[in-house]
Amino acid sequence: MSRNVVPVSGVATSPAYSHVVRMGDQLVVAGQVSQDAEGRVVGKGDITAQTRQAFENLRAVLASAGASFDDVAKLTVYVTDPGVRAEVSEVRNELFAEPRPASTYLVIAGLAHPDFLVEIEAIAWLGS
């Protein structure tokens, strides 16, 4: 099975990694953070704003690969504060219909930039 990098639009790009890789009918999406398309941090200090931006970036990356939130099978959410679970869950539940994807929620010491409070990665399935 070949591994194909999908070109994306609407998100900040990096020479260090690919936002989404397609292998057959599976999409593996790199962690999305609260950056706008120009790479600026959105919602500094505001977990709800950062979660919304991370999900909007995830939406843009999925759309670039011909997918949507309905195709997401698994989410992994990384946060830097154990006290923000309710806020993150509220945003996630607004965006994902039943049945919701499988999800793992991790509290970690830090992310790639000190202003990032949340990072969200996904696995999506385009098959039948």
C-alpha cells in the first residue's frame, strides 16, 4: 500500500511534517493546534478558542483530502491543563454527531509552542 501526502490549504504549513497522509482509504492527520493560516497563535490563554481553532484546522485538512468530521474514526486530544476537559469536550460534542469517534484524552507537560494549550490529531476512513 502506498503512502501519499495530501496537499492542504487553509492551514499553516511546515517543512518538518505533512498535515495528512493517505494510505489506501485511511487518512492519518497530524496534530492540529490553534494557529491561523499565517502561523499566528489564536486564542492565547483561552482553551475554548484554541480548541475551536484546532478543530477548524482539522476540518480544513480533512476537506483537503476529501473528508469531513463524519469520516473521523479516532481522535487523540492533548492538553496541557487537566482542568480543561469540560471545555474541550463541549466544543468536540458540538462538532461531532452520534456516533462520535473513538477518543483518547491526554494531559501532557507541554506542546511545540508555549502558548498552545491543545493539540488534536485524527484518523479518518474514506472507505465504505
